[in-house]
Amino acid sequence: MPGTLNAGGNAPQLIQATFEDAFAKLPDGYVDGHFGNRSWGVTVKRSQDGKRTWLCGEELSGSDIVSFNLYRLAGPGPTLKPCEMSSAKVIEFVLGFEPSTAKASSRR
């Protein structure tokens, strides 16, 4: 996984670009939304230098979570570091998560 975004191997460039685009569109702070026909609460924090972004998502009516860090350091691309889950789960979540149109007040 070092130096590249991947899901069980190097992600094709199109998936990497699509993931990065979808992730960049998520607002900082807390937002409610939907993934897989379920309600989720997601918090995104970006470092001031832009080198680290953290996401933690919690299914609001269940027990599922998604959590990862994305590092942008020297090298060919970003490094995705999921927290005790697969890169594939993280990528699927970011690509499929639909934030609500109104940003919720800061809950976290």
C-alpha cells in the first residue's frame, strides 16, 4: 500500500481519480447522509498543511463504521490507511456516500 491508493493491489488510475474527486467534495466537519439505503453520520478533518485527511463514518441506525486516513506525502500518489477494514470497503463507501444537501451543525 505504500505510496499509492489501492484496494487489494494498485487501484486503476480511473478509480483513484474518482475516489479522490468524491473525497474532496465531502465538507469538513460533520455531515449526515446516506450510503446503501442507510443513514450515516460522517466527520471529515483535514490537516492545515493538506498532507493528512481523516474520515470517520458511523451508520446511524446500526453498528457499521468506516474510518481511514489519507496521506499526501512525497511519492507517486496518496497513501490510503484504512482503520481495521479493507481499502475496498473505504473506496466503496466514499464513492457511494451521498451527503444530505444541508450540512448539519457541528456535532463532533
